[in-house]
Amino acid sequence: MKEYFKNAWSALFTIFVGMKVTFKHLFVPAVTIQYPDVKLQLPERERNRLYVNMDDCIGCDQCARACPVDCISIETVKGLPGEDLGKTSNGKRKALWVTKFDIDFAKCCYCQLCVFPCPTECIYMTDVYEFSEFERSNLIYDFVTLTPQEREEKKINYAKFEAEKAAAKLAPAAVKPAESKEAPKP
Amino acid sequence: MNVYDIIFYLFAAITILSAFFVVTTRNIVYSAYYLLFTFFGVAGIYVLLGADFIAMVQLIVYVGGILILLLFGVMLTNRITSVEIRSGSIHVVPATIGVALFAGILLASMWNTEWKSVDTAAPAATTQNLGFLLIHQYTLVFELLGILLLIALIGAASMARK
Amino acid sequence: MIYDFFLKITGSNILASIIQSLLPLFIFILPFALFAVWLERKVSAHMQDRLGPMRVGKHGWLQTVADILKLIQKEDIVPNDADKPLFNIAPILVFVGSYAVFAAIPFSGAFIGSNIDLGIIFIIAASGFVVAGILMAGWASNNKYSLLGAMRSAAQIISYEIPTVLVVLTIIMITGTTNLATLSEMQTGHFWNWMIFGGPNFGIAKFIFIPFMIINFIIIYISTLAEVNRTPFDIPEAESELVSGYHTEYSGMKFAMFFLAEYANMFAVSAIVTALFFGGYQSPIGYLGNLFGAHWLIPIEQFIWFTAKGIFFVFVQMWLRWTLPRLRVDQLMAACWKYLIPIAFVNLIIIGLITVL
């Protein structure tokens, strides 16, 4: 009998204790961050969308080789001998036209492995993390600064140059001119 | 024909139609739910008769209690839908005699009763008078009925324990 | 009364009755459900140190309107193997049951759906339809979770109706009336005339009543909480075990009807508690209308007081929901049959003795 009333009382009493706790929490300021309006300060070394500074890129393909998921694809064309391709910011002379530098962010795993091998530190992580798209193909980013016509032009120029060189090499011999017309592309 | 007549016929129709379906439908659960509407219709008719307390008790006891118990019983049996409900006709002659007798009694009482056809005033609340009657005039009957119910309850409980 | 007012305007008693019976739905239940859903989400959020809906309107106050708009556009799915007629009737029956309760609730001195003499008994009777509807929904869905939820719900509602009725009986014994409007009128004046403070008759009995009244109030609050299937008594729709109980298979507006019925029920039981123990629509401190001599103001004030008290108890229901974990089935039944009913019985006997002496 005594335990019966003790049970009833403790049930009632503990309900009120619990209610006190929840009532206090009613006035504790919320910890919610109103995301699109208020954004959390990200740490300095956060890893988000990659960026390639094409002014510095020498087209060395090291980042593409380092990538574990093969999301970077690079194509380059050699510059012509007389052409000045400019210099990178740490003084290296560029020798290749980069005609394709695509990063597929649908594949990218944000591991940052591509950043370290870069000799000119032209590929790096930014703090942009809101880049969702409706089409998966929109997630393939093209970083090349040249226009499509320019890229074609560079390719044709180099092919022409190669052809001319081959022709010049073959000219003295003048044997089988048709054989090496098809210059192997780099 | 005023509004009350229309309401009366509505309730009467609900009662009779659903009572008819209770008997004829093949699905036990449907039967039980038609019974709900029968009880509801009867409660409505009680209200129109001015027996407000009886109507409420009808709803509490039958809809809230007995019907729910019935539904529980039906739903706890397996094979609810495929239960064979036998509705063939057997013992036609005794049944006819019984029904004829019963109908005769009903009709006789209907013809021999003097029905009030004058408009009466809106019926007053009956609860208080009912309570007085139960406690003053019919105390013994009331208590005896209570004891009977208690005995039935205890008996049911002891039978269920075996 | 509001009926006479409409009778004067329309000149037809049928039209007046129809308007009067629709009035609680449109001026009360729908806005209340909208508000209560929003309140529920806000209260739950703030008790968990969150914010809750914030984007539709200021602090999300239009969120429920947006949700209703979404529900209206949703496809009305009826499962293939469901019992179609019963499946369609069930939400209506549940809603009718919880709406019928509002006919007898005295919102204010001038606004009570039907001033029937058996108000409180009628409310108990009408809630029987809710049980039938819930069982119907559970069975017609042809889903084991629905059926289990419906069974649990019905068992729970029936069990907890007993302590509710016992407490109601004590109040009937003290006041000698089952009419909720009369009951509210009796508790007029100031808050010390409320039933929880021993009722309007000043005397030695009043002070003896107080502890028993508080126990009564706690019992009826717990049992009505169980009757509307709210946490900690929400085993009929326990999400972790039964998906969502008897309305698992419902979608669109039929689901909305269950939802509306649930919130209407929440207010209805709060209103019963208010009317029985906390003075109904009576103000605890007197009326502004009396102060300024503007008597037309009093019913409006009474309505505001009644809704405020009702919403306070709804808030306490939500508060309990976010405080207590769910009971097991055996605990639920033990709480009812071993604790609430015996205590309510003893209370009934003691209060009966005090009333007689």
C-alpha cells in the first residue's frame, strides 16, 4: 500500500521535473543556423570546389595523374617555336597550349590530391560549396581560357607546323612524300 | 409536415434500412457497422420522443461499448471476410407461425393504442426526474439490477479465468 | 443566444440552425487547427533548441496554410485491397464524432451550439463515434499496422473513458447539473469560485474539496490525454512501431480530415477540462464590459477567455508530448486500471460523503 502511493507520487513528481526541464529549454536560444540566410564560417583549410588559374597552368598533366577518380581530363598542344605563351607567376616559361581542362565535379571526391603535385600551384580548393545543378553534364567545368575557335586554330597550327617540318625533312630525300603526311598528334 | 417530421422520417429510414442490411449483408464487419447506424437512428428517435437521457445512454452503451466490443470480437477472429454466413431457410412453418403471432401482437397494440396526435410542448429535461424515480420509488429494483449486473460481471470474470 | 440572432436575420429557423451548426467549424475549428499545428511545431522546436518553420510568413505562421494547400493538391490514393466504402466513410465518421462534441461546448454565454441539458454526457457519447471510425479506418485499410493501431486506439479510448466518466460524475455530484452552460455560470465571479478551488459555495466544504479537486483534475487530464491519443499515450500511432497507426494508408484530404479531427479533439478535451474545473468561459478577474458599462462586450470577452484557457491546456498537452517518452502497452493499462480508476473511485466516494454531510 505504501509502495502504491509512492509509485503514484513519484510518477507525478517526475513528470513535473521533466516539464520543468523542457520549459527551461523553451527559452534557451535556438542553435539553428538559418542556412541560406546565415552561413557558417568555414575553416581556413576547407576542401570544396576546385579552381584552376589557367594563367599559371603549364599543362603538365600531373594533377590528372594524381586524381584517384579520374575527374580531370587535360589535352595540350605544343606551342610553335616562335610563339610566346607567356610566363607563369613563378617565372616558368609555358610551352604548351592547354586546349582542354575539364573537371567533372560529379566525380570529384574533394580529396585535394591534385593540389599538391602542381608545380605552379595553379589548381587549388576554394570555399564555394553551393553549385548544385539540374543536369549532371553541367557539373563538368571547363577551365580553358581559350575560345573554341582558338583551340582549333592551335591544333591546326601545330599540325601544319608538323607537316611543314616533315615536308622540310623529306624534301631533300624526296622519297615517299605521302607517307608521313599524317603527323602523330601529341 | 414540419422539420421534425422530416427528421423523424430520416432517422426512421436510417434505422430500418440499416437494420435490414444488418441481416442481409454477407460480410460480418459490414453487419457490425450497419448496426452502428441502427443504434444511431434509434438514439435519434429517442431524442425526438423527448427521452434525452435514454438517447445518450443508448449512444454510450451501445455505440461506445457493445458495438466496439462486437467489432473487437469480429476483428480478432481470423478469416473475417471468408466466413460463411448461413442464411438458408429452415423450419419454415414454425417460423411463419411465430412471425405471424408477433406481427399480430404488434398490430393489435398499434390499433388499440390511443396515439397522441396533438402538438405537445417541447419536452423538458428528464434526467433529474429519472434520477428521483430511481432513487425514491424504484430503489429496490434499481439496487437489485445493480447486484444482478455485478454477479454477472464476477461470473464472467471467474469463467474467463478457468 | 446566437440562434435567436440568426433567426432574426434570416427569419427561418432551419437556416438559422444550419448556420449555427456550421459556425464552430468555420470560425473555430479550422483556424484553431491551423494555429495548433503551427504551435505544435514551434513548441516542439523551441523545446529542442531549434527554430521550427521559419520561411513561410514571419516565423513560419503561414506554414500550415501552405501545408493545407499541398494536401489539397495531393492524389487521393485508395489501396487496391482496401475495403473501399468503409475506407471512404471512416475519416468522415471520425470527424463527425469529434465535431459533434463541439455542439455542446459553451464557448461563451452567447455562443453555445446546443444548450442541451445533458451537455457533458453528450460529449462522452459522441466520442464513441470516434472509436468506431478509428476501428473502421484500421480495418478498411487492410494493413496490419493500421489494424493494430486501430485496436490499440480503441482499447485505450475505452479504458480511459472510465476514469474520465468517474471524474465527471464527481463534478455532477457536487454541482447537481450536467449542463455545461449552467456549470460555467455557476463558476462565475472570480477565480476562487472555480471548481478546482472548491466551487462557488463558500464554506468549510470548499476548503476540504480543494485537494480532491486537484487530484480529480490530474486524473481527468491524464485520461483525456490518453483519449485523444497524444504522447505519452500515443501507442496507437507509434511511429517507431506502427508507421502511423490507423491513418497509415490515408493521403490527401482524407488524411487532413483525420488530422483536423485529432486537433479538434485536442481542443475539445481541453475545453471539457476548462469547463469542469477552470470556470468555463468565465473571466478570473472580472470583465472590461462591466467596467465600461458596455454589456455587448462581455460575450466576446468570455469567448476570448475560453479560447485562451483551452489553448493553454492544448499547450500543456504539447509540452507533455515533448517531455515524456511513450508508455508501453502494459504500462498504459496498468496506469489506467491500477492507478487512475481506483483513485478516481475513492475520490468519488469521499466527495460523495462530503457532499452529503
